[in-house]
Amino acid sequence: MKLLSVCLLLLLFSCQSLPGDISEGFNQVSTASIAGEPEMPAEKSAEDFKPGGTPNPYKIPASYPSKISASSILGKKQVPILCYHQIRDWKTTDSKTSRTYIVPPAAFAMQMRMLADSGFHTISPDQLYAYLISGAALPSKPIILSFDDTDLDQYTVAYPEMKKYGFRGLFFIMTVSLGKPHYMSREQVRNLSDEGNSIGSHTWDHHNVKKYEGSDWITQLDKPTKQLETITGKSIRYFAYPFGLWNTAAFPELRKRGFVAAFQLNEKSDPVDPLYSIRRIIVPGTWNGGTLNQWIRRDF
């Protein structure tokens, strides 16, 4: 598993050309998960979670106080959080390893069908935050589907497939790419938000957060956040680290800008401030529905 995670990270952007310089390094990650299997709330109907339906009783604003013990957060059962990038068919120019994170539409469809058939319910980051902070109830088998980098196929391929099952997603937007070829437009991001999906920040141009200093925080966080809030008409409270790379120096910078949580990849969460180092796993394009289900059970 460790080798797979490293390979995925090292080649995360090897098959696409993004605006700006994103050729930073990657860290080796661990795969340890938090033990414990507390009982989940009783299952709800899928109708309770469909966009455009009746008010969702699990839609809880991210407004709880931040002062809570790390041990309380880390002691809770982890909610599976999946991370996707490109949803497209493989090309002859794609390397064997890069194909592990470029998910063909057919494979993505199988994965979504498995999640639906297995009784998973997608939740928002607000729901996750409320659960971690206050123990707020979640639906049975909660899961978050997250998407990084603003790729157009997330909107044209992934989201229509998700809507078949009433699934919502968390889309981390890199604002430099908005409106560029093969990336989402501002109108598409607004539509995702209007239809009940969550929008988060993924910096301006994907620079490594560990290297920020001075005005970098304004360029990479302040301006993109303001732009996304203008597009969606909503507060932007969640952040995803480019490459999954993070350090504790970033936590106070994120906190004072109004971010209540931040998402990495597969390292262990910070033992002191776990809300700013929430774990996700990249879903390889080689996984069918059954394999994904096995890894969800193993990793979370």
C-alpha cells in the first residue's frame, strides 16, 4: 500500500499540463488509520440526500467553536474521503503508473454503482466538520467524494454519473485554470455549488504550501478565496493542499483566513491539530467497484 501511495503522488500530474509551475516534489506518505468501529446512526433513505429535494437534516453549518481536544477528534471513526483528479479514458501516451490515478469513465461508473449498491451516502464537509467537532449524527456509511484541480471532465463526466445516485461532491478549485481549455468555467463551478455540491480552495496555481512566505499567502489563498466566494456567493471554508503536502506552519495562516479544515492525502493526521490535516486516499483507475470497497474498509 505504501508503495502504491508513493507512486500515485509522484506521478499525480505527469500526464497533464497545468497553468503555472506545479513541478514541486512529493513526500512519502504513511497509511496508518485510526482504529475503532463505533456504531453508526440508523440508515436513512437515499431520498434524504438528493440535491434539489426536501431540506437535508444533515446539512449543518460549519459554525462550531474550534477549541476541542485533538484526542476527541482522532478518537472518532474516520469517514472515508476519496480523491479524484482526471476522469477520462487512458491514452497511449499515459504511462502504466499514471493510469493508476486517471480513472476511465467506465471504471468511475462501476465505483459509483458500488457505493450506491453498498448503501453509502455522500456527505458535505460541513457535515464532517460538525461530526468531528460536536459528534453530530451522520447517515449510515457516510463518504466524501472529493475532486482536485478543476478538470472539466469532473463536471462533464463524473458529476452526471454521481447525480444518478443523488451523490454530491467536494470540488477543490485551482483558480488559475478557470476558463482554460480542459478546465471548468466559472459558470460550471457556480452550477456545481448551486446544485448542492461543496466548493473548496486549492490555491491559485498549485504551488507547494510548505514553501509559502510573505505575499504568497495573499496570492495563493486570499485572492483565490475571494474569487470563489464571488462565484458561488458562499463562504469558502475548506482547503486542499497541493500535492497533499502540508506543515503545521500553514495551520494558523489557514485558520485566520476563515478555513475551518484542510485536506491532505494519506499521511497520518497531525496529532495536535487534526482538523487541518484530514486524510484522503487517491482512487486509482485500475480499481473496480469491489476493489474500491475493499480499500475503503481497509484504510478507514
